[in-house]
Amino acid sequence: MKTIFATLAVLSLYAFAADTPPAKPIPVIKPGQVIIPFEKMRRIWGELISIDLSTRTGKFRNESNDEVVSFTVMPYAELLHHATLGDLQDFRVGERAIFRLHVNEKEQWVWLTYIQDEMNMMNGHKEYFHVDQIDVAAGKLTCTWANSDQSFVREKNILIETGKDTRFWKAGQPAKFSDIKTGDKLRTKTHGIGKGKTRMAWEVFLDDESLLKFQAEQKAVHDKRILEEGAPGYVDASSGTQLTLTLFNEGEEQIKRLKQGTTIQVAPAGVDRKPSAAPITGKVTVIGKNGRQAQVTLELTASGEKFQPAGVARLWMADK
């Protein structure tokens, strides 16, 4: 009987193993494709040290261990500034943010697929700094980081420092440190001080209205930039006068205006995502989706030989 049970147990294990699907391979970032390997990533709170707009590279300081980390921004990276979409030039040196990194072909953590500022993180998660104590003399606040009713608490004893460069906002208008009361719910934009984990505030928002005002102003800046400079995207295919692009979702203001037959201009772009050749006029023949991105097929008025598959391009309305 024991032999029978043992045999059944072994057979059950084989059956279980046979029914277990093989592990899915982790996606790898490839040139010309919008790939974000969520299965293998690091999200690090850090202080921005430098940005080179011409190469779209930079460095930040990991605030948990002071390590300096170098990164290369993927062309499709989401750059979330003032709680909405932005671009590299919107970020200030010293700014605290979350940097999402992935490995390159040498297993180095260098590819960056988003920078998420503190405002965006707190607004997106509907979280606040609840004021527990106020040190008026030192200009410091001790807070609990939690959702609105504190049914979820992320962290306690958060110290927020303020100084001569800190601005305070209430009802969308300038306010003062003295307007803050125990029990208030705040959100902030903070910077580091070159070492350790310090929240030195540039902006303190005493209410949602003030943060949303900053968000609306940033959105207007970004939308205007996209309409003028064009929606960025990858070249999927180029053959004669036919061109297919995957447009990154940051260009949504431009993308939502595209329809079949829309007259556009398109140009290849360099590493800095700026046009590297004169634009060519064309019309949209097909518009659809490629994951979260938009995919458009264009019929150009001239050869698209300058567009290289996996390269970057910019597209805008002909009457911008």
C-alpha cells in the first residue's frame, strides 16, 4: 500500500510539473520599440544632479546611500513634472523624484523609462503629508504620509524643512508658513541638499486647488511645446513615400487632432529628439493603436529615405 501511495505521489508531482506553464521571459529593451520591463526594474528616490539635453543623459544621487547613478533617458520615457507630462528641460537640478531604471545589454542599470516628481506621485496615489507638529522657529514640519483619511499610512515622522526660497500656496495664491495648522493636509515639491534623505521644500501646497493650478500651468506649457515641436515617435517602417510611426503618448495633444486625411509635416530626429533634416509634408492614411501609443501611417509628398527604422521622428500639423 505504501508503494502505491508513493507512486501516486510521484505521478502527481509529474502531473503538476506538466501543468505548470513555463516562466515568461522578461522583456528586453530594444531600439525602436516602446518596451518597459516591469518585471525587472528599480524605482529609486533620488536627487537630480545633472541633465545633458543634447544627449538626454544625466545623473542623480540615490538618497538612501548617496550613490551617484548615471542614466540614459529612453526616447519614450514618461517625464512627469508638476503632476503631469513634461520633458527634461522642466526638471530642476536638486529636485527629488523617483527614477525608474532598467538594465542595458551589459546588465547595467542605466536605461531610464520615467522620472516621477513628488507632486505626481502624491497626486496619483491621492496621498498627503498630514501635519502633526510645527516648529515655527526652525521652519520645520513633522508629518504623517498617508491617504486623505489616514486609513492607509505610508510613513510616519516625515520631516519637511522650509527656508527662504520656499513658497507657500493656498487657494492658488501665495501664502505663508504661519498659514499652516496642525492637522492640515499638504503636498510638496522638495529638493535634496547633496547628502542623505532631506526634504527641503521649494513649494508647499496647503490645498488641492493650489497643486492643480500648478498642474494646469505645466500641462499648458507641455501641450504648447508638443504642438510647436511635434509629437515624438519611433519609425516603424519606411518604404518609398510611405512611412509608419509609433507616436509616444506624451504627444497626446497632437495625436488627438490627427484624423485620416490630416495634412502633417514630419522630420527625422536625432538623439536630442530635435529634427535633424528638413520636414516633409504628407497626409495621414491610417491611425490606430500600438499598445498605449498611437500608430500612424503616412503618405509623403517626397521619398522618406532619410527616415531609418528604429530611429526617432517628430510629427506636427502642417498649419502649426
